[in-house]
Amino acid sequence: MPASPVGVATASAIADRATRALGDPRSRFDWQWTARLLATEPSEFAATVAELAAIRPVQEEIRRRHREAGRPSYAQFRAPLELYAMVRVLRPAHVVETGVSSGVSSAHLLLGLERNGRGTLHSVDLPTRQRGSTFSARDSPVALPPGKETGWAVPSGVRRRWDLRVGRSEDVLPGLVEPLPSVGLFLHDSLHTPRHLAFELSTVRPRLSPGGVVLADNTVWTGRAFPRFADEVGAPVVRRGRSDLVGLRMPNGRAGSEARRSVP
């Protein structure tokens, strides 16, 4: 007998438990944002969201590592659950992210790839380090605690599909992207300046798959860089709620030149 379909209400309850496991209320699953980026209805990926129940031990381990490092409120990418769902639905052969820090986003991308049974996560990070033995107001919210390295909160059992490269995006990203046949998902969460975001988007653009998803966080600091890119490829900007985390879905055909209106 085939399994009963999972409803959105059931999947939402599971996602809420995943949010509590991470200990970050900002990470509550955004169904509308995800549906628009995946160009489908929430009911079509509810079963995928329900899979978050199986990865809760990893999320609890990430939270435990944050606490043990003295950073229980460690700055995290605010949509890790959505990353998992996007990877599962898109089934990309290659995912690229810039900016890793403790690795909350990386872990969820890797978990999705592992569930797919295929694909590689290519991550680039230039770490910022905590100045002293304890975190202070002078430190960046993503500064690595003493003795920790990039991706320090990602459990070893999750790392099998990870190509992690430490260095400046300007030095690393072009050589990383150039040999890839395609990039199905790109996440910018590194240096948040207009020039830097524009550089990363232009670098990865030739490899972006039709129907692939492009995400950028903290766009309050990057001016018109992301909307300009969206205009160039002919795709609407989709904002996650009222935050400055935005995304777009690459057109399935050749990118158009006409500007598209932003989706609120």
C-alpha cells in the first residue's frame, strides 16, 4: 500500500520542531517564499519538509556545539530549513555557497544532498576570528571562537559531499566555478558590499542552471546589486518575508533583457 501523502499542516509542525532544535526562532520555515522560488505549490513539497524530522539529531548537535563554544546565540543563516527543501526538490549536481562561519547553512545543504544520493557542496569562506577568549561587542557576530575553524559546528558524519575552500572569494570562486558543468543553487552570504555581491553573481552566472535558484542574504547592505542582476537575467526578486534575504529562480529558457517587478 502506498504511503499516505503528508499534508502542509503536518509538515509545518515538523518544521517547527526543527526550528526549536536549532534554537533560532528566525529559522521558522517560510512556505510562501520557498514555493515561489521552486515554482510549485506547498503541497507538492510538504513530504520533503516532513523529512526534517529525520535530521533533528544533527540540528541538536549543531546547537550543542554552539553552546559548548560559548555562543548559544551564534549568528546563523536564517533559512536553513528552506535550503534543505530546495536541494531536495532541485536535486542539483553542484551547489555553491560563499560564507560558511560555523556551518549552519552548509550542514542543511549537505543533508539535502546526502538524502538525494548525489551532488557536491562547494563552499568558500574567509573566516573572521574572535579577538579574545570571550565574545565581545567588538567582535563580528560570525567570528570564529578560539580554536575553531570554518564549519566547526558541522558534524563529521555530514561532511562527505563537501568541497570546502578557505580563502578570499575573489581568489577562489572563479577557479572553483569555471570547471563545473552547472550550478543548481547559489547562496551568497559572504562580504556584503554591492561590489562584492555583483562580482560573485557575475562569476557564477555562466554556470547557473535553467530553473536554478540564486539566494543572497543581508541585501540591505548591497544596494542595487541583486535587483540589477535579476533585471539582467529576467527574473523577479522574491523576498523572504520582511527580511533582507532574497532569491530568484533562473528562467527556464534564455535569460531575457526586460526588467521584472520584485515580488513582495
